[in-house]
Amino acid sequence: MKNLVTKILTWASKRVLAKHKPIIIAVTGSVGKTSTRDAIALVLGTKFRVRVPKKNLNTEIGVPLVILDLDKPTSAWGWLALMFKAIGQATASDQSYPTHLVLEFGADRPGDIKHLCELAPPSVGVVTAITYVHVANYPSLEAMIAEKAELIKSLPADGLAILNADDERTLAMRQLSQALVVTYGSNDQAEVAVVDYVLNAPRGIRFAVADRRTEEMPTQVELAGTLGAHQALVCAAAIAVGKHFGVSAAQAAKVLSAQYSPPAGRLKPLAGIKQTLLLDDSYNAAPASMNAALEVLKACQPTDVGRRVAALGEMAELGPHTEEQHRQLGWRAAEAGVDLLVLVGEKSRDTARGALEAGMKDDQIVLVKNAEEAGRYLDKEIKSGDVVLIKGSQSSRMEKTVRDLLADPTKASELLVRQEPEWQ
């Protein structure tokens, strides 16, 4: 059944793309794909008809669903109906079809990116950063990097590669592209650079984006309810793409400041019980995103009696790097000044070991079996003024911990990730 669905969706998608010839912008990387995708769509939407995935649709089935503007079914009959809808889309005419598609390309196994590039050939490719996510499905980290690089290698000579200069693995891909390469980031190598970054937790962040290729003054951006320097990089990538299509930095900054907000579960500040601040980063986790979240927690200033609390689930699909990466996570938690570390899952024993090695005390570390147990423990233990970071891989389901700690749990369906019926 899956093979048949995939073949029909692929055929229909290629027909639709050949008919309407939209410009395709593809985003890949280990972290930050969805946020970057959404920011680019906001910027391009100021000038063009743009389509972006409604959800995390980035696979051999998900990407065609976006191209065809179809929802993912939840039943066998739904999939059967979907195939007929796809055939209908392939044969119908749509004068309002988007001029630009901003797609997310995921790579769970070898060959995924190459397949998606053949299905929906991009003229612009954005690579966010490469870390150990899904490395368990590849022979080595180098093999996974090569997989992501397929996007950059596929770009035409008149295309554009946007690369994160802050990530050495990503920046090295510039040698593989026949297209124009533009770098973004916060270091000296970045052409579209984030400067003057300020975190005003929990209110948000402000920064400027400077284009070092021109004599323009840096463009100011201020994001409310958004935390983390990585979100500034998301906006820099979006501004770089926008300028390629004639959207000025000022226009891009205006729409980002007014409308951009990361999706649920991506380091969102939420009101918690007992007058606490929750940093909800429960969507997923990888070593790089764990580091970014802990940096935000470190920068937060609890009240005089408040503490920095971190509830961290396991990081999945790290393969042979699992033990070492969890151990390093414990070191980073200690370096971030975490006062209470609640760890979820068996793999987190290595996180506890690293935290102890880095100087944390036994009574500062609590190991629990699952996210529900973490929520029950923290419900009793957190105090007024605490800042609580909650993060873990999807399999840890750390949004359940967040739900237990929300000041208003009736808002869970609108504030938290994975609240759809199929997840409950």
C-alpha cells in the first residue's frame, strides 16, 4: 500500500510542478529546519504567493502532500481517497497555484535527500546546521553529512546556496556547489551576519542583521515571545533568501518582527504553576539544540529565591555516539548553572554521570522513568521564581511534563506540541 501511495504521489507531484513551474526553496539540516522554513515563507509572502508545509511534512510522502496541498490521512480509507485526490490534482488546472514553494527536506536514511531533490528540484537550498540527529541510521557522521550535502550539490548554476557559517560541517559544503553561495551566522565568516544580539527573557530577543556584501546599515529585528540566539540565525537565513528574490532587508525585518514566532515546543516561554517560567523546548532534541537551550537557561535570571531547573529527556538516534553525547550533556547542564536536574529515561544515566563529573551534587540530580513521572515530581518540587527548561527527543514526549506544569492547562491544545488526537 505504501509503495503504491508513494508512486502515485510522486507522479502527481511531478506533473503539478511541470505544469505550474514554481520556484522551489528547500531547507535541510539537523536542527532548525521548520523554524527557518517558516521564516523564509513569511519573508517571501510579502511579495509572492507562497506555500509552506502546514506540519512537519518532509519525507517522500510528506513533500508531495505539500506540493499537492493535501492533508495526511489518518485511516486506510483516507489513504485510498488521497490517491484519487492526487490524480485529480495532477490533471486539474489551478491559476492560483503558488509561485514559490518553501519545502523542508528531511533525511532519516541514506538516499532521502537525493530522492527529494529529484522529485522537487530546488533552485535555492538552505542548510541550517549538522549534528548527530539520525546518525544511527547512517554508517557514520560523515555519511550523514554527505547526505545533507546532496541538496547543495543538486542546485543549478544559476541557483543559490545559503549556508550557516557558524557550523563548520555546513560551511564546508560551499566547495560542493556550482551555485552562488551566501553564508549567514554570527561569526566573522558570515556575509549576512547577526550582530548586537540581546536576550530579554522572557520577553524575547532583539538583534540586527548586517549584510557585509553591501554598504547598508544593519537592519534591526525584535522578536517578542521568542528566545535563543539560534532564532536570530533563522531570521538571518530568511533575510538572505528574501534579498535574493528582491525583498529588502527592511521589508523582511518588518514582517519577521510583527509575525514570526517559532512553532510550539521550540523554546517557547510559558507561564507555569507557582509563578514559574517554563521554557518549552519539548518538540525534539539533539546535542546542538540541547546546547542552545541550556545557553538560554543560563542567560535567564531567576528571582532571588528562584532556581534554574532543567528537565531533560533522552536524545534519540545517536547510534555509537549515544553514551558520550549524553555524558557531555551533563557537563553542559552543570556549566549552565542548573540547580535542579531532572533526567528522563535510561540513557539519561550517562547525563547524570557527566553532571556529577562536572561538579553537580547527588541531591541536585533526579532520575525518573518517563515524562509523566517528571511532571509529577516537578509539580511538587518547583517553587515561585524558578525558571524551568523542558526538552527531549520526540520519543521522550516531554510535552507531557510541560502540560503538568502549565499555569492554565486548558490552553494546552493551543500552546503545546503533539496535541492532536493521534498523539493522545
